[in-house]
Amino acid sequence: SQTIHQWPATLVQPVGSPLSLECTVEGTSNPNLYWYRQAAGRGLQLLFYSVGIGQISSEVPQNLSASRPQDRQFILSSKKLLLSDSGFYLCAWSPGQGNTIYFGEGSWLTVV
Amino acid sequence: AQSVAQPEDQVNVAEGNPLTVKCTYSVSGNPYLFWYVQYPNRGLQFLLKYITGDNLVKGSYGFEAEFNKSQTSFHLKKPSALVSDSALYFCAVSANTGGFKTIFGAGTRLFVKA
């Protein structure tokens, strides 16, 4: 069966510090991968999605970036965090577009 | 453009009573419709989906949803609510005319009172 792991689960970082959140999927190949941000326990904002290695689409301009160095690995990064980057970040995967999206357990980022 | 609306921020129901969480959508092609549930500090969990076929879809934890094409709705239902059903529920839609991009609703918080 397929599983998705993301880490770290919680992170407290000072303003201006770098960020790296990592996500891996097991049990499938060539998945679509996604990074979402959820603020205040409500709606989801799609940040990035990828349909293949090295193929990243950005939905919202910001100081975050994403990379997909391997087929089942998706990394969310920032060179300098802002206070507004605080939130709950969710990695997800799907077998293809239009299919069910499966989410990781999320990473809480607090920028102080 | 695709869109999905969850008109209620919050739904309150007594344990044992039926519950309904509403969802309406707008797409130009045939919709693919999904419901997800999120418990506090957790990721979203898939509940059920409608792609084609029977308008009544059954999913996890006793939930079901009815696809209504004329009303462009996909309401989530459960005959008898449990306190443990209290969570945040998201409706989502995608369609081939939108490049199969999935759009999520804003979420509805369900409170089930004992």
C-alpha cells in the first residue's frame, strides 16, 4: 500500500532563517505531488504541484520554493522565512490529476 | 472556472441525529467530487468520491453523499452522528475541462454534541 511521510512535524524558526520541509511517498511511482498551506485551521492554499521529477508549478508567488529531486521526494524550502510563513503545511500525492489526493500528517511551522 | 462552495462555516448536531454538510460546485464539464475529513492537527483523510454511476456514494465511517446534477450539489450525510464525527470537512471538485485541477472548499466545522 502507499504511504506518505513528511517531516518535521513541528518547527519553530526565527525570521530570516532558512526552511526545509521534506516529503516522501512509498508504494507508488510517478505520483503527482503537492504542497498546501492551511492557515487558522481552515481553507487549503495550493502552493506547488509537480507531475514529474524537476517539474514544479507554482500557484502563488511568495518566498517559498519547491523541488523534486527524486520521483517520490518533494521538498519545500525558503532562504529567508517571514512571519507570514507560519502555518500548517501539508504534503500530498495523487496517482494522477483528477484522482483522489492523499495527504501527509502535516508540519506546523511557527516563525518567531 | 471551477469553484466549490460550502455555505456553512459550522454545523451543530446532537449525537444520534442525522447530519448533513452541504457542498455545491460549478464546473463546465463532468465533475469529479470528493469529501475529506480533518481531525485537529492532522492531515486530511479521504472519505468518498463520485466519478460516475450511482448518484449515492457510500464511504468511510458510515458517511455517504448524494450527487445531484440539476442542483450541482454533493451533500455529505450520515444517518446517525457520533461525537467522534466532530471535525473539519472539506468538499473538493475537479473536472477534465479544468485540467483536472482539484479545488477545495473552505471547509465546514461539524460539532456533534453528546
